[in-house]
Amino acid sequence: MIAVGAILRYATDINIEGVSLDTVGLILMIAGAAGLLIGLWQFAALRRSRGRPADAPVEERREVREPPRY
């Protein structure tokens, strides 16, 4: 969205009656930046909630299975 908005805002010279492509491009760039920031915020929150302290004990389990009988 950011790239499409930048193209509409800065790289086009098209005039459409009743529509300002500069404004549409700006809106797309703002919406894309907001979406990017929200995604990064959610990713950081997810990492914080899943992380464990460095000194937390790690439990290791081993499962022993007998080989199948044919």
C-alpha cells in the first residue's frame, strides 16, 4: 500500500475529474504505514508473551517406543 500510494502521489500525472490521485496516494501511504506499525506492535507483543526468562529451567522429555511388529 505504501508503494502504490507513493506511485500515485509522486509518479503519476493523470487528471481524473472529481478524484485527486495525490490525495488517494497520500491516504494509501498513511494507511500502509499504520498497518505496518500495528503489525510490528502485534509481533513485539507476541514475542514478549511467548518469551521465557533466560534462567528458567528447560524440561526435556524422551519418549521411547517399541518398534512395530510385522
